[in-house]
Amino acid sequence: MEDEELRKIREKKLEEMQHRIEQAHQPPPPVQKPAGVIVLDERSFERALRENPRLVIDLWAEWCGPCKMLSPTVESLAGEFTGKITFAKVNTDQNPGIAMRFGISAIPTLLLFSGGRLIDTVVGAYPRDPLRARLMKSFGIGS
């Protein structure tokens, strides 16, 4: 009887390990585009850096009031700069590795990448016009 129980436990553990291995080898989920802003996670982050020559990443969290204030601004700028700058969001509660990688200690924080390299960091809920001007300067975009 005891041997049968051990066999069942081993089979169940083996199935669980095989399932985890299969999940680890799945391609990253497709990048979603709500309101012109893509949603990134730790699996899709590097691909986004490679595929987008100019990328602004909004690091935010659901509980963050200033993040909620900045969100419409980011969406508006994403619409304005379509085809010139790609905008993305990363939820820091769900993706703490990204926040740790860039030493993020306050949110909202915008990370500006050009050619996959970090070129500027904007901390706080900037008003639209000053943020727009900073993006244009950082990315060398004329008005």
C-alpha cells in the first residue's frame, strides 16, 4: 500500500515538473496595445527594447495615485507620437525584476530608450506639455 502511494506521488510530481518545463519554453505572450500603449512584462521587455528604436516605458502600480494621473498623459502622447515613439507600461508589482534592474525607487517613472539604450529617466507625474517637450528633446524630434 505504501509503495502504491509513493508511486502516485512521484507520478504527480513528475507531471507538475513537465508542465512547468513546457510553460517555461512557451514564447512570450503577444504584446497588447490598449489605447496605443503596449503592456510589457518581464518576458516581453527585452523584445520590446530590440524592436522599438524609440521607446518610453511607464513604470506604475495599481495603488499609485500619481500613476493614475499620468496614465491619460501617456496615452495622449502615444497617440500624438504614433510611428515616432512607442509607449509601453510595466506594472512594477507584477514585474519587480524590471524595477530592480533600473533602480526604481519611486513611481511613476518613465524610462526613455533609444536604440535599446536608456537615455533619460523622468520621475513623477509630469504635466503633458513639459513631458512632451522633454520627449522631443531626448529623442531629437522637431516640432
